[in-house]
Amino acid sequence: MRREIPLAITFIVGVSYIIAYFIPREPFSNFENWFNDWYAIVASFAIWLGALNLMKMSSLKIIRGKADVFHSVLIIISFLLILGIGFYEGFRGINATPSFSFRDPGTGFDWLYVNIYTPLSATMFALLAFFVASASYRAFRARNFEATLLLLAGFFVMLGRVPVGDLVTGWLPPEYQLSQWANWIMNVLNTAGQRAIMIGIALGLVSTSLRIILGLERAYLGGD
Amino acid sequence: MKRTELIVYFLIVAFLLAAYFFFPKPLNFSAAVSIIIVIIMALAFILVFVRTIQGHFIGRRMVFVFVGVALLLPFFMQFKLPLQISPEVRSAYDALVNLPPGSRVLASYDYDPPSAPELQPMADAFIKYCFDHDLKVIIMGLWPQGPQQANLSIEAAFRENPPLRNNIKYGVDYVNLGFQSGNEFVILRMGESFKAMFPTDLYNTPYDSIPLLKNIRNYSNVDMSFNFSAGRPGAVEWVQVAVDRYGLRIASCNTAVQAPQVYPYLESGQLLGLLGGMSGAAEFEDLTGKAGKASTYILSQSFAHVVVILFIIIGNVAFFREKRTKVD
């Protein structure tokens, strides 16, 4: 039964969605609405599951005294701090008149979000710019025809997407300036490539989904 | 960590602290100083070029210094580069401009702080435009941090134009429905009922008691949508579900990384317009007539792109020179 029940649920839900898409009338639309609501509820629990799993893994690392103990301690402290302040502010906000959200400007949660979380996460993402520059200098070479095409496309788009591109080619008629070249690459070459990828993915998705709905693909159930 | 690295980090922190206390007002270089700095950078690049073709590649830390300087310097320079408005930004702006006052716009904030440098300026410009032109904004988020990013936009609009704080009423001119988990299933369910996915707003106010939402049941009751997207769920899911199935009119604001993925939807007419990356944000700010962060950041991005391109050219010149030497 451990395999049959999930297979039956998958089949019923999958078929309901397909029917509801082509016949958006009651009772099929009702089934679709129920399943959507259930999905939102299950997804909410999944967030908690993920958070608790992170706590479990970090706690285990501390108990076993592995190499990343410092990072694990930091994760647990940050998690509990944000959680505690969030709950405290939320409770305070509900009982206040007028009520406010724990995320409103001026709350402790908002202070942590704006002054710690935002700069730290933006910094992590910004580091990409530095690594891209270093990698481009050392490894981005026109070794063959394909690499040369990529390099040229990168050159035109990178320069054409910023105002300095048009400054450099300002002496040319507007339709030949770098921004127009970049637009053409994005609208024609990029779009054609993206469409090919999207159609391929869509066909793959349809066939995989059908295999899952019909119970032919069971890898998602896990091993026995 | 090496001792020298520790000393360098200490010096950087000391320099930043000194700069913070000694320059309380923003520091602006004159045009002459700006030109001198650009010339020094150009000379440094010539030096790097010569060293590289001699077979001495500079270390990655030195590359980082070049990029860092290129990103930082424009913040202290006073010149502005002319912007060419791209057709996709123009069409997004036109779609917004053509909405009559009182129109209801659904704004989905589907991003988090790492993408904020690109998307927040777009969101700020959008909110300012809506508040200035009496467009009613319904905010929601498919990413947990989205609604808070929206709050930052609203706060920025109020800070820039203080009278708005009294004139714009929550629940009447805008509402923040908060975050709902469920990715594209939330979009799908909203096609039938907004209330089913958002029974209360961010402040636990019941959906039915919010004046702005009185006659809004589903997508057919909103005039347009703006999506700020950094990945999944985002623009692609909104097009596939809300546009294709329910006919929602939507313009998309994406990070530069995600923008190429949504171009096909622009060409097919499923998207009304597209703001891609920092350039899209700067162009949008230019069109709305209110220069914001993107108008400054785009200068930094321009410099950084030029630096990366110069490094690519130098690296390739050295590569071909080495190849020719081997052949000889």
C-alpha cells in the first residue's frame, strides 16, 4: 500500500488537472481549486520542514563536533534570533492599535532585514562580478568557431546594454549603434535559441508528466 | 588566513571608517579629477596589456581591484551618460501610461535581497509612478521576502515625497496581501479567486473589509499586472498560467540573468513589455522622469562592463600571440 496509495493520488490529481484545463466547468474546476488549496497548505508545511531540517543538520554537526561547527552555531543563532524577533514583533503588532506587521518599517525584524540580511545576501551575489572578470581574463578565449561566436555576442551585448556602448559608436547613424546590435541579438538570435530550448523542455515535461501520472515513472516514490 | 591578508583587511576597514567620519557629505569629484582617474586607469590597463603579452598574467586579486575601482568610482563622479530607450522598456512604460487614473494594477514581488540591486530601482520607480498617477496597487509575493521589498518601495516613495504619506491611504490606494506559498498553483488559484489564496492582507485584515478589494474577485477585475521577477516562480510562470489561461495583461521586470528567458514571450505578444536588468531599470527611471538608484548604478555597470571587455581582449591578444609563437 505504501506505493499504491501515492500512485493513486498522483493519477487522480494529474488527470483532474488535465480535465479541468480542457473543461473549465464544474465539477472539474472545483477539483482543481481544492487541489490548488491543498498544494498551498502542503507547501507551507514544506517551508517549516526545510527550516527544521536545517536546524537538525546543524545541531547534529555541533554534537558530533565536525569541522564546520562554527558555521552551524552561527546558523542556529541567526535562525533563533530572526524567529524570536519575528514572533515577538508579530505578537506585539496584532495586539497594537492600529495593528502592524512584524515586517513593517521600524520593527526589530525590519532592522535585521534591512541592515544585515539585505547587505549580506546582496554582497554574496555581487561577488559574481569579480569572479566573472577574473575568469574572462584567464579562460574566455576564441579557441574555435563556436567560442568566437559566443565571445562576439558577449562583446556586443555587454557593450550595447550599457550607455557607454552608444557613446563609443555615437558617430554612427542611430540604427547602427551598439545598442541596436544588442537589441537585434537579444530579439532575434537569443529568442530563436530560447524558443528551441523551451519547446524541447515542454516536450520533455509532457512525456515525463504522462509517465508519472500513469505510474510508469516511479522514481519520485523513493527506494524501498 | 595569512598575516598580510589580515593587515590588508584591517587597512580597508580603517580606511572606510575614516572616510565615514571625515566625509559626512557625499564626496563628488570634479570633472578634471574624474578625467585624471580615468586616464590613470587606462594607463594601468596598458601596463597590464604589456605584462600579459610578455607572458606574465596578473593575479586574480589585481583583477578584483580593477573591477572594484570601476564599480566604486562612478559613485563619486558627476557625469551622466545618455540613455537609449529600448523598445521593450518603452512598450512596458506605454502600457502603464495608457491606464486611466483609478485603474487597478496587480504587482507581484517575486524576488529577494540578492536581486534587489537590479529589481528594487524598477519597483521603486513603478510605485512612485502609480502613487503620482492615482493607480491603485495590489501587492503580493510568491517569494517570502517579496512583500517586504514592496514595503521598502513604498517607504522610499513616501520619503521622496512626504505629502504622499498623508494622501495615499492603505487599503484604498494600495494594499499588501503578503506572501503565499505554492508557486504557480497560487497564480492558478487566483484565476478563480484572489480571496482563496489571500483571505487576509499582511496585517490580518479580512479580504472583504479592504475597500480597494471590494470588487476584485480574480484577474478579470484588474487592469494590468507588473511582475518583478528574479527566477522561479516568476515571469515565466505568470505568463504560462495567468496570461495564457486567464488573459492577464502583464509587463515583466527581470534580472539581467533571467531576461533572455522571457524574450520569446515578448516577441509573441504575451508580455506587454520588459525591463531587463540595470539598463532596463535606468531606462524606466528615465521615462518616468525620476532619476533613482539605477541611473547611478548604470554608470558603475558601464565601467565594469568596459573593464571586463578589456580583460577579455587582453587575454585573447596574449592567447593568439602565444599561439603564433608556438607555430613559429
